[in-house]
Amino acid sequence: MAKLFLIPVTLGDSETSAVIPQNNREVILSISHFIVENIRTARRFLKKIDRNIDIDSLQFFELNKHTDKNELTSFLNPIKEGNHAGLMSEAGCPGVADPGADIVKIAHQQKIQVAPLVGPSSILLAMMASGMNGQNFAFNGYLPIKKGEKTKEIRRLENRIYSENQSQVFIEAPYRNKAVLEDFISACKDQTLLCIACDLTLESEFIQTKPISSWKKKLPDIQKRPAIFILGK
């Protein structure tokens, strides 16, 4: 039976052999139809999996914020015709903080088997390395852009750390890292812990957890580098 395989990709320019299981490679090479967030990065990833892969023989459907929602059902037509299809995010695991979740939802509605493959998740890797409560945590995605709204939301979620013992996880556009760090510093209590996990799985990987009071002394230079932020106690 044809399946929709959820294919994790590297979090950056790292060797696929270091973070992608061999079994994934075998599955990927059996697929000729891919639903991807960005065709260019998808093609580059597939070439890293196997430099001899015939890219021009593959079919790509692009799924991002510009995609017409009415087209999504047709992306699954190859599966209905008996062909496996693969879903890939631009980085990390598809379906998590990723438009691919819409395709997965449709696949379930149409009784298509969904098969997630093992691979790197920046959210889980950061949570593992933070030293904070991993039994109760919330992934909040992006904070509001407007300053006042952002400060209000940070403080609201910080309260949940203390009232529910719940760690709070965030992502941000890399070019806004400096701004969001400054917002955490100004909005949070001195004793609240902040984990900054940057460039995960790459040679430049940076992971540190310290109280806000310690971060105030010196902030790391992580501007324009992919990062996960976790608040906890």
C-alpha cells in the first residue's frame, strides 16, 4: 500500500550520515514524488542523500504560505495511483511548525497511511539539552511582533512556568534573534532560566542554560543563526 512518508531533513549544512538514519536513505530512494516547502533546498538535500540521484526524474509539489489551499488534495494523487510520496520541510521534521501539517491532516481524512521517519527535531534536541522540565512543556512557536504585545505574552507564559511547572519553548526568525533575546531579558524575572540552543547538530552548535540575571551580563551573538529558546525553572 502506498504511503505518505514524513521525511526529516538536516537542520543546516551538516553531513546527512551524522543525523539521518540509513533506513531513511533507502526509503527516500524509493520515492519519486515529493511535497516540499522549498524545491531548491529539497533538491539539494536529495543530492546529499545520493549524489547520483536523477533529480530531473522526480516530481515536486511546493507547499508553503503562498500555496493555494485548494491545490493540496491533488498533491496526494500519486499515492492514490499506488506511488509512495514524501513530505519534507525546509529544515528538521515536517508537520511541526511547518505547513506540511495541512497535507498530513488531509491524508488522514482520506485514509492514506502516514509513516513518520526518524530524524533531527530542533525542538526536541533543545528540550533534551536544556535541563528543564521535559515532562510538561509547551511549544509556542513565534511571539507577537509588536513590542507591547510581545512583552505581555512573554510575561503570561512565564507565569505558567511557576504556576504549572511548564517549560515554554519558542522559535524566532533568525534575523530577529537579537531583538527577542532583549525582550526576554527585559520582561522576565531574574531567576527564570533561559536556554539558548543555536545551530543544533552543526559544528557551530551553541547550547547554554542560565538565569536571566546571568544573561544580562553578556548576550551571545546568535543573530541570523537558527535557534530555539526555552524559558523554565
